[in-house]
Amino acid sequence: MKFQLLKESKDCKARIGEITTLHGKVNTPVFMPVGTQATVKCMTPEELKSIGAEIILGNAYHLYLRPGANIIQKASGLHQFMHWDRPILSDSGGYQIFSLGALRKITDEGVRFQSHIDGSYHFFTPEQVTEFQLILGSDIIMALDECAPYPCEYDQAKEAKERTTRWAKRCKEKIQEAEGREQRDDSALFGIVQGNFYKDLRGQSVEELVNLDFDGYAVGGLSVGEPKELLLEVLEYTTPQLPENKPKYLMGVGPPEDILNAVELGVDMFDCVMPTRHARTGQVFTLQGPLVIRNAPCADDFSPIDSECGCYTCQNYSRAYIRHLIHSDEILGVRLTTIHNLYFFIDLMKKIREAILKDRFLEFKKEFMEKRSCP
């Protein structure tokens, strides 16, 4: 993987870059649709390409449980298995393990957990998770990390941060052992910054990971129930400490206003289930703000979801028709809202890149926020 910085904003840290992988190039800032179980829900790969998706995300935890390493290895990797020939980033599963709560036990060696599917017991080590992602053939592999909860006492946050660093080192060593293997030649490894909401711990985590020299760096442990102002505060003192010549990835944060704030601070990569999850409940994104299309006011509204949107859904279907489909439990309704929501996020990133290129990012952000009545 190569990362090239192409343009920096004159009035903030916003920047345009290009990530080059074996499976193609990715323009940054970028939003990555989440394909947790080898599919972006409701979407075919061809539809993802048609709306401009350049990279998608898979999840090691879910894919390990099913279909498992054996099946994916027989399929010659995740790209072949899911019919996607563009880049894939795979999450190590640290956040999913964190979400299991009482179903998991974390030690320095790794994580023992029960499957949420059938209750069977499994054990993840940093080495095993890295090896599995190599089997997936991911273009970008995430190191295994420990995500501490919010709120969290200082000692617990420190322990999780220190364990994350030790695990990151072991992931790096596993990657180095694989040098010369075909999968290793194709895969980059990102470290994940932890430290909860303690400034000194975040700084220590950055320093420790940068010393290990990863191909990119993610800010993890956010969007775990904290208020927005705290999320932004962590980004404001964490992001500037990360190397300028490496991609910066904010994990799991999706609200458009949060993305704009993070881009202003120099973040390059984003992912979130919000576009697809909201779509399945009849919630859509518009330039004027969120809209619950299943609600009564849309019953006889024959305008598109967003009159300024160029997606397939908005060019062909009305709010009234989509509401009818959703209330009738027709699959097409959810497919149309998913197409629109993903297009909204991918198009937003395109507009962000254009604004940075023209040195008007802060002006674009102000106009966007005002239209949505954001503070």
C-alpha cells in the first residue's frame, strides 16, 4: 500500500490524498461502506460501484465465525468470495469483542469469547487475527485492540491502552513473519490508537504505535456513548500527533457533521453502519437533515427523498412510493433507502474533496451545517 498526500487546505488541516493498493486506488477523504459479513446489506457489488464506492469494510470476527477461514481460503480470499475487485479493509473484531460484554474474557494472551450465534467458545490472539486477515486477502488489516468503555476509570483505560500496544507489536511481528508470502505483499497493517478519554493516555498510545511504524493509524475507542463534544475534543488533541505521511482513520463515526469536523482536523478515512442501518428503519439522509420516510407526512408526498440528490432512488421514486413499500414490508423499499443513504455519504466525500481542492473547505462546511441547522 502507498499513500500520497496531494493537497492540504490553506486554512485548516483538511487534506486530499490517494491510497494505492493491489486492487485499485482510493481517493481520500473517503467513506467506506460496511460489509460486515462479506456483503454491504441490500447492495450488489455492481450497485456499490455505480454510486462510487472505492473501498468497503469487512469484519474478521463475523467472517471467522461464518463462513470461517476454511471456506474463504478455498474461495481464494474474500475478494473472490464476495465478487468485489476493489480494495477491502478488514476490522480485527476488537470492537465486536468489546460489545460482547459478559460473553468474553480478556487477558494479555488474547480474548476468550462465546459466539453470539451458537454460544460456542473461541480464543483470539493478535497473531491468529492477523493470520485470518491475511487469509481474507484484505488490502488493509487492522491490528487487534482493546476498546475500553465509556465512562471508564483511568487505571482501566491505561491497562487497555498498554495491552493494545503489546497486541499491536505482536500483530506487526506476525506480519513480518509473513514477508514474502503473496498475501503479505498485498496487505498493509494499521495500528489503532486507544486511551479512552484521557489526553495523556492518547498521547502515549500515539507515541508507542508510531515507534512501531505502521502503514496507517486509526483512532479507535470513540462513538461508545460519549457526548459529541468529548469525541471532538479527543480528535483535536490526538489527530495532530499522527504522522502526516500516513493515512488517518476514524473508526465507526458516521454522522455527517462529525465527519466534517474530523476532516477539518486531517482525518482521511471513515466507516459506519449508520447509512445502511438507518435505511432499514426507514430513515434517510438529506441535505436539509434526516428524514423518517415511514412517517405520515410522506404518505402523499410525491417529491424525491432529496431534490438535490442524483442517486438512482431520487431520480426515479417518490417519498410516497417508498413509504408504501416500507409499510408493506417490501424488500425494494429498504433497497431504495439503502442506495440513497450510501450515495449521500459517498457523494458528501466527493464534495468535500472538491472543496478542499478549491481551498474552500471551511466555507463548504459552514454552508452544509447551516442548511442542516447544525450548531
